[in-house]
Amino acid sequence: AQTIHQWPVAEIKAVGSPLSLGCTIKGKSSPNLYWYWQATGGTLQQLFYSITVGQVESVVQLNLSASRPKDDQFILSTEKLLLSHSGFYLCAWATGGQNTLYFGAGTRLSVL
Amino acid sequence: GDSVTQTEGQVALSEEDFLTIHCNYSASGYPTLFWYVQYPGEGPQLLFRASRDKEKGSSRGFEATYDKGTTSFHLRKASVQESDSAVYYCALSGVPGANTGKLTFGHGTILRVHP
């Protein structure tokens, strides 16, 4: 069975500080990987997707970046956090060519 | 562009009540339609999906039927339990076979079931 692990579970960071969030999937070879963001009480918005190692496509510009250093790992980062970055960050996977997403447990980010 | 409109805000029910959460969509062709459920502090979980007109999706007593004529995918359950309390999202994927993973989500409906 596939498992998806996100880290950390929660972060409290200062405005202007750097950020790195991670996601690892086990039990699935060459998955498509995705980052979604959810504002508190809001809907889900796609940020990035990656269909292979080393390739990441940006969907919206939010002063964030993403990388896929390994087949099973997806990293979300920024060098300088903004207040508007607060929210719930979700990593998801899908089988290539399929459109059903399976989400991780998420990381709660508070920027103060 | 694609859009999903679902019952706004909160639905408050008592145990054993009948549940309906409305979902209407706007998209070209035959999008795949989904219902996801999100419990506090967790990521959304797939309830079920449907890809063709008149196809019924179902799971855990919840069901919805793809209706292209009315562009709807309403979520129903005959008898809710307190454990069903969660946020429910209707979503669509407009491009079959694409790798972009772009789902268009509704704004979510909070279900609160009282014992």
C-alpha cells in the first residue's frame, strides 16, 4: 500500500524567514506529485506539479518554489516568508495519466 | 474556466437524518467528478468519483450520481452519524489522462451531526 508522509506537521515562522516543507511517498514507483495550499476555512488551490525527478511545473506565483530531488520526494520552499503564506500545505500523489489525487496529512504553517 | 458550486457554509443535522449536499459544475466535455471528505487537521480523503453520465459513485453509505443534463453531482446519505461530521468537497478534473493533477474544488460544506 502507498503511504505519503509530510513534514513537519506544523510550523510557526516569522515573516521574512526561510521555509522548507517536505513530502515523501512510499510504495509507489514514479508517481506524479503535487503541492496544494488551503487557506484557513478556504478551498484548495494547486501550487506545483511534477511528473518526474528534476522537473517541476508552477501553477500559481506565490513567491514559493518546489523541487523534486528524488523519485519519492517533493520539497516546497521559500527564502522569505510572507504573512499571506499562512495556511495548510498539502502534498498529493497520483498514478501517471490518472486524475485521482491522494493527499497527505498536511503541514499547518503560521507566519507571524 | 472550470468551476464547482456546492452548498455553502454549514449543514447541521441530527443522527439518522437524511443528508443532501448540492454540487453543480461548469466544464466542457465529460469531466471526472469527485467527492472528498476532510476531517479536522487532516488532508482530504477520496470518498468516490464518477466519470460518465448516470454513473453512481458510492462509499461508506454516501452516494452521488453524475448527471450531465443538470451538470450536478449531489452527495446524499440516508442516515448520518456523528462520525460523519467533517468538511465535504466536490471537485472536478477537466482533462482526462492529463498529468497536471489540477482538480477544481468547491468551497467545501461543513457537516455537523448532533447526537
